[in-house]
Amino acid sequence: MFEPRPQARDFLDAHGWAGIAPAPLADDASFRKYFRLQDGTRRAVLMDAPPPHEDVRPFVAVGEHLAALGFSSPRVRAKNIHDGFLLLEDLGDATYTRVLADPGCERDLYALATDTLIALHRHPAQARIDIPAYDADTLDREAALLVDWFLPAWGASASRAEYLALWRLVYPLADIAPPALVLRDYHVDNLVRLDGRAGIAACGLLDFQDARLGSVAYDLASLVEDARRDVAPDIRAMCVRRYLAAFPELDPARFETALAVLAAQRHAKIVGIFVRLARRDGKPQYLVHIARVWRLLGRALEHPALADLRAWFDAHVPPHWRTAPAIGDAA
């Protein structure tokens, strides 16, 4: 059981929650932890994001931007930027992950998530918020996690420069429209079904502090190429059709290419991150998803535009490595 840092008590006492014990709600792949506060019918969420590992300012800025556009990001009730504490609106427990236990609602939930992206991408993000670009250097740092963490876990290595040079050749294929706000972790764990709200407001958004300006295809790839659950092919196809119908100026073939490039890059990143979480941070629970991520990565690499990268993976990652390494025995 995890607890907030001791200084959280002063923050809560100063903002109307004296005497209320925070109940653990979630921790994630970062250093952030979340706690629920409840006093009768009054509820809130405490985010504990310890500096210097975390900085709550991007969460506040992006959340305010989303709220101003009519999206359901948690409202910030109080903040202590210096110590890394936020008091947030509680959006409840109906995450997509939980609601999807009822398979009959899958299509409606994914349609709503796609419509939310459509609405987000209709806004000129660059003119409204000052955040970094999802540029080639950022994509490189992410893709490199596979050679930095996954291969060493198998006692192997490969030329980082050669690997990244192949990625650099395909990044431009994702630039199919003016940059949009990319939330970066747009998947079922970070979406909440909000009853009593209409339209896109019914889709609560939980994780967006790492947002960047980048390709319109990235968040859809994150949604339909989910590292944590299998998305049925017909659901994936429905989401892509729905998105393209909203933007008839996009060429469907170029959009599918962009999806393949960004899905492959994201999967390579995630494979590295999950191993890093196990080896460095003592969080081995994410390793259970690695076999799925490799299946998704293999599928994305089948796109003709990624033939050179597919050849690199075939040469450096044999099929029997495309699963979770035995972390305890790693070099």
C-alpha cells in the first residue's frame, strides 16, 4: 500500500480536507501517485507528483486548455507547484478499462473516444497553447528505448545510430496534416465514461501532462493499437473510418501509413519502457503486456513503408526474444 508524501497533509489541511485520510487510488508508470479524498458526498483526487522527477505545471496548462475547449479534463481545485501537489476534480471510477468488462459497450465507447479526437483536432492547437513539438529528436529518444533497455535485457546490443537512421527515414510519412494537440497516452486506462454529460464531454481525459504538437494519427494509433488490451479488427476499422469521414481532405492510404509508422514507433518505445520499469523502477507488472506489444509491432512492420525497419528487427530481434525477458537473469 502506498501513501502520499508527508507534506501532503499541510496541503490538504490548507484546502478544506483537514482530518480526511487519502485513500490510494492509483500509481502509474511515472513517479506520480493518486489518492481519493471523500467526506460525505464531497470527493476530490490528490495528485502527488514529486519534484524533480515530476512537474505539475504542464498538467495544469494542458488541462485548462482542454477545459476551455469543452473537454472533460479534471478541474484543478488547488495546487502547490513547488511541492508537486494538485487537488483535482474526481471523475469517478468508470474508466474505459472497467466499463469494457461489458463487451456490449465496446463499439459505443470507441466511437466516443474517436469523436473526442475528431473534436480536438478541429481546433488550431498551435495558436492556443505553448507546448513542445513532437519532433524527430523526441521520437528518436523514445524509439531508442528498445535498444537501450530491451536488447540489454537479453544480453544483446545493436548500433543505436543505424537503428535511429532507419526511423528518421519514415518519420516524415506521419506528417499528413497540420500539427494537432497529441495527448500521447490516449488509451482505455486514461479515458473515463461520464454519465450525465453529453457528446464529447462524456469522455473524461485523465493523462495529458506530456502533450505535444504532432501528427493527427498518433493518438488514434494509441487508442486502436493498445498495449494493454486486444482491440478487435472491426473496432479498429470502425475508428479509422469514423476519423477519416470527419476529415475528407485526408488521403486514406497516407493516413494508414502514418498510423503504421507511429504505431510501430510507439510499440518500440513501450517495449523499452516496460523493461525499464521492471529493471530500474521495480515495477515488473507491465511485463505481462510485452508479448502483445510485440505482436502489434510485428503487424505494423508489415506495412511496405517500413520494410527496412522490418529487416532490422528480423536481423536483431529473433522471434524467441519477442516476449518479456527474464529480468532477474538479465545482464
